[in-house]
Amino acid sequence: MLMRAAAILAIAFGSGAMANELDDALKGYKYLQGARDGGVLVVKFYNPPTNLMNAPMVSEISNLLTKVEADPTARVLVFTGGVPNFFIQHYDVGELSTTADAAATNTSIGASGELHATHQAYLQIEALSKPVVAAINGQAHGGGFELALACDFRIMTDPGSVGLPEVNVGILPGAGGTVRLPRLIGEARAKELIMQGLTANAETAVKFGMVMKAVPADQLMPEAMRIAKRLESLPPQSLALTKKVITTTGDMQLRDALKLEEQSFWALMRSADAQRLMRAYVQSNQGRAAQK
């Protein structure tokens, strides 16, 4: 009994330490602003006047995700823009231009064989064991929309716009856009947008399946929090494994994908949450049947 009590105390104090570590990190970020609402962590991108993404912001995002993964009290992550009308306008073209000038005479740039830090950060979003909601409060183009594509849920304001217009400055989407968008909406529609350098308004984004829904600006965060609170109420292990199976099986052979699903299913069947919730469901149905 004493050992069990000690273990519970260790978990409790450990959770508190990790929560403090996340909260302390949020205080030190330059480009991210965070606030908790129970188990929901709302993080705003902040780089006025138009919320351009840059290398230091990417580094902060990666650091944040590491802290969120380790903190059991953070159950759901919501990303939104901290500047009115801008989720993230796009990656800083000035920074890209400087890199392009250097790369023109230095072939070692971009030749390391490792994925760029932006790719790695967006893969962290997909690998995060907690759900991630993108609440797009206006414009999300280029690297900003690529970040949203890595999230589990996307909603946006109407009016607003999303897209990957990099071809207009002579490059292509470099943080997963040419891969994730075709997988989401199909190759033909992705080519229509990416190869012409077009952005989509809210109506088109919903029609094409780029976002789940579009709402007026004053309803964006209430809707994002409705989704987040629903997710917070669900068993975290079930959500984590469900996300893992959906995210990782898209490029697997069918039998391998089914095997991963089956392994995850049995892992959850053995969990205390599943046993408790299924018993409660059966008992509830039996009670309703007895009343008829």
C-alpha cells in the first residue's frame, strides 16, 4: 500500500514538474504565446505585423512540441495566430532569398541528406501523441499552411485564405506541401492550386477538403475550443493510438497497415479506460432496456 502511494505521489509530482517546465518555456519564447484552458493548450504565433515564419520560430515550435509531448497535463494543442487576420502569412521570403543567394555558390547547402528543421518540426506535429487543432484566423500561405496541413484538425475564418503560392517566387513548397496537400485533396486539385500559385478562399477550401469548416471570425476560437474540449474529454491513450494508426498507415502495404491497427486495437482492449467505459456502456444499455 505504501509503495503504491509513493508511486502515485511520484507521478503527481512528476506531472507538476513537467507542467512547470512547459509553462516556463512558454514564458521564454519570442514568437509563441501560450495559455492553458484545463487540458487544452492554446498557442498563438506572434511575429507582427503579418506573422511571418522564420528559423527562430520553427526552433521554438519544435521545442514547444517536445515539452507538450512530455507533459501529461497538456491533452490537446490548439495553434492560432496572435496577429489579427494572420495565422502565418508565409515563411519569411527575405530569409529564403538570402539562403538562395548563398546556395547559388555553395552546393553543400541543402545537401546534408537530413530533413530541414521545418520538416522535422512538422513531423513532430504529426507524431505528437495529443490531437492538434489549427484555428486559421485569416491568411495561412506557404509554410503557414504547410504547418496547418500537419495538424489533425483545420478550421478557418470566412473571409480568409489558404494555399501554397511558392511557384510565384520561383520555388516550390518546401515544408511538405507538395506531399501532404495531394494526399489530402487529391493530385489533380493539388496541382491546380500549387502549379498555378493560387490561394483558396474559405468556400473553396471547405469544398476541396483543405479545411473542415469555415466560420465567422468571432466564432473561430469558440469552435476551436468546442473541438478541443471534446477531444480533451476522450481517453488519451485511445486518441494517441488512433492518431498514430491513421497518420502512419497511409503509405503502408494493406496487410502491414491492418497489422498495426490490430496491435493498437488489442493494446487498447487491455487498457483500464476501455474496460471501464465498455462496462459502463453495457450497463447503461441494460438499464434502458429494463425500463422499457
